[in-house]
Amino acid sequence: MNICVIGTGYVGLVTGACLADAGHSVICVDKDAEKIGLLKKNKTPIYEPGLSSLLRKNSIDFKTEIDREAVASDVFIIAVGTPPNQSDSRPNLSFVYDAADELGKKLGDLKGKAYKIVIIKSTVPPGTTSRVKKMILKELKHKKNIKLDIVFNPEFLREGSAIKDTLYPDRIVLGIESERSAKILKKLFKSFVKQENPAFLLTDIPSAEMVKYASNAFLATKISFINEIAYLCELAGANIDGVSKGIGMDKRIGKAFLNAGLGYGGSCFPKDTKALDHLAGDHGHVFHLLKAVIDVNNMQKKRFLHKIQKVLNGVENKTIGLLGLAFKQDTDDIRESIAIDMIDSLIERGAKIKAHDPLAEKKAREFFSGREKNIVFCDSPYEAAKGSHALIIATEWESFARLDLSKMRKTMKKPVIFDGRNLLDPQKVKNKGFAYHAVGGHERG
Ligand code: UGA
């Protein structure tokens, strides 16, 4: 099929690359000329395992506008960002509406009969997709030659495993308004996902829009729940590792997203939980559980900071090695990263930071530009540990679990580790002569 993807973030680019790899003719459009310039030169603007090679292998057309060639596509996928507003953290839908506006205008210029499907993949509150359709129809001036169907197809890919998640989805949710579009899209999805019989859920559009928010909110709930249990473990003399395993072995609960730590970050969970909370409020409902999930997440980092300050007897004029800047492993994304938050709080309290991350240093440097006197970026974890009064693990990079602790200990001022992601083996760390502090009662473990 001829497919036009609007937006070249994680979702748009990965979707476009996977579609092209399955033999579809793909055009990716983004207003960001710098990004498009990079992509045209075969450079990937974001880090995502496997994405560069997929983009190199397939020929995708990159454009800054929906031109004549792009508007001739059969299917349009809108995958632009819906970042939170600075003022009230409601989702900013202007990029979705701008894309709809441009698409409507361009479709309006088409001569001859055509059937077009517009898929919204951006995360949007229920009602938005229908509004987008109305906007496009308005631009089309209800011309009879264009038949248009709109579909909401929530995206469930995770950064760091985006291609795998796209090719092997647990489910494909299609919020549809016509059988015709459902039939075409089922065929389209079957052409690129790697499962024999992918699990489809066909539903109405507002329900599909809600599935996305509810899924992210539920996963965030699991994380905040396990973080609360972890705190209780610390108070009651239990250890979260065993508790988390014990809970997760129940198939009804499942073991995923039960890793206690510093809380959730990234461009999705913080944004989507707040958006859902606003949505509830707009309908006159107080979503108590979700409010608690958000509160617990904010509290979690404060609890850890408190622990650090207590153990170190304050952090003023102390040098702290900090491992991990990205919001999670396998990405260079620092949006809403707890690690960055943690650095801010430590600097505010007078600490000097020596930070290392396998991928996110460039973005973190940009973030801290102008404040370089309090933070040094290091090429290796060993460099970050050198001369430090303590080492904090803030991101769950797997490579941090294999550090040569003896080597580190020799160069540190004090052998203290704060493991904010419960990544290390407590006993091994203690055997190497470190004081070890983690989340959820490892001190006793
Ligand atoms: C999340 C969802 O998992 C995806 O399904 C969804 O498509 C995506 O948001 C989105 O809406 O676009 P992502 O934010 O990329 O994906 O990353 P996750 O792996 O879900 O991690 C989110 C945060 O939760 C990270 O900060 C991670 O450290 C934290 N986390 C995750 C925990 O603290 N504990 C866990 O057990 C799991």
C-alpha cells in the first residue's frame, strides 16, 4: 500500500520503518526540517535499537510537507506528539490538529474519486479522533469525490524495544467507524507483524482512545503499588525482591512492571496519568486511585533523596557519582527522567555530580548547559565513581549490573552505593566492602 506517516518521533519512525520493511511504499512527513534533513542523509535522530539498520535497508521518502506525492497515499498515519502543556499538564493537541488541517487542505485539492483512511496513533483523549475527522471534512468542504474513514489505533511500543513491540504486539486495537476500513487495516497489520494470528480488538473510536490511557495508567499503577509495598518492606523488615516475585508468580497479577525503584519517568506515563486525571476531572469525577499513583511517584524520589541525605549526613560539598541519565535503559531519552530530577535536587542541596550514561550524555549536557560548574560528565562509570563520596544508580542499564566493584572501591572516597533501581546483588556488593542502600529493604537482605 501507499502509506504516509505524519510525525517522525518514536512511533512514526518505527511504524514507517516496519511498514517499509514489509514492502509498503512509505512517505514520512515532519515539519521539523532539521530532522528530515538528518533522515534524508540516513541519520537517525533518535536512538532506538535496530532502527538505523531498518531505515538504511529500506527506502523511505522523507518530506517536510504533505506534497502531491504524499497526498496520493491510501493510508495516512498521524503520529505526532501530544506533550503536556507547561501550565496545566493537559495534553497539547495542537500538533494533531495542525496535521489534520494540513491533510484536509491537501485532500481538498484532489481531483477524481478516492478512498482514504486516516489513522490517529497519537495518544489523545476520547472525542479527539472524531473532532479530527470533522476538521478534515470541513477542509474537504464535504466534497463527494473523497470518501474518508478515520480510525484510532493506540500505540503500545516501549522505547528501547520499539521495533520488537511493533512486530510482536500483544494486541492490535482498532477503533473503527466502518467495516471497510477494518478489513483493509487488518490486512495491512497482518502484512508486517510477525505473528501468524495477531490478536485484533475492534471497537468504537472513544473506547480505543480510552484503552491507551487506561493501559498506561494501569502500568503506572503497578509501579506505584510496588513502590509503596517496597517502602512498607523497609518499615516492616521484609525484602521487596522476594515479595515482588511472590506476587508476580500469580498469573492473574503477572510479574511485569513490578520492579520497585525511583518511580516511573519518560514521555508517556507521567503525561498520560496526568491527562487521564484531567479527563476525569472534566467529567466531574475524582479519580482517587490515579491521583494516589501520581502522588506516590512524586514521593518515591523524595524518599530516596531523604535516604541519601540521611546516610551521607547531608550532601553539601559532597561529590556524588551518578550512573544513568536516561529515563530508562536502552534509550537516550531524558524526558521526565528521574535521574535528571535527582541531579537537580542534589545540586540544589550543594552536591557536585559526576554523571555517566551509555547513551544519554549529549541530551543531558544540553539540559544542564549553563550549570556546568556543578556537574561533570564522565566517559565511564569508573570515572564517575572516582573521588566520589557515594555512587547512585539512577537508571536500570544492564551494563551497570556487571561493574567491577573492586576497581571502583579503590578510587572512591567512601564505599557507599545507593541503588535506585535494585540492579545489583546486595550480598555481592556488601562482600566487596560497600555500604549498600537500595529500595525496599535490601539493607537487611
Ligand atoms: C510506555 C508503555 O510501556 C508503552 O506500552 C507505551 O506505548 C508507551 O509508554 C507510550 O505511551 O508511548 P515507555 O515509556 O517507553 O513505554 O517505557 P516503559 O518501559 O513502560 O517504562 C516507563 C517507566 O517506568 C520508566 O521510567 C521505567 O524505569 C519505569 N518502570 C518500568 C519501573 O519503575 N518499574 C517497572 O517495573 C517498569
